[in-house]
Amino acid sequence: MDKTFIDWLQNLSPWLLSHGIKITIIIIGALILNKIILKLINRIVQFAVIVDERASKEAEKKKIH
């Protein structure tokens, strides 16, 4: 292999161990926060939607989702 490529790989390993872990934690945190926010928004919408007494339960579910 080319010496430059081997040097690049040797430099990449420490960088991935130090920065890669932080990046992974940030991505996982963002995914968890995304799920929480989606559930929160869904509950807010369910609370905000006015229930029509004449509509069937299935129609109400479709209106919310």
C-alpha cells in the first residue's frame, strides 16, 4: 500500500476514538429527542382537536393522525 494511505489510516483511528464517540452520542441524543418531541406534538394535537360528537371513533382517529 501507499505510505500516505497507511499514515492516513493511522491518524484516523485516534480521531475516530476521540471524535467518533462524541458524534455517535450526539446522533443518539438527537434521535431520542426527536422521538420525545414527536410524541409531545401528537399529544398536543390530540388535546387541541375538538371532538365532534356526531363523528364515529374511526373518523376522529383519522382526523388526529
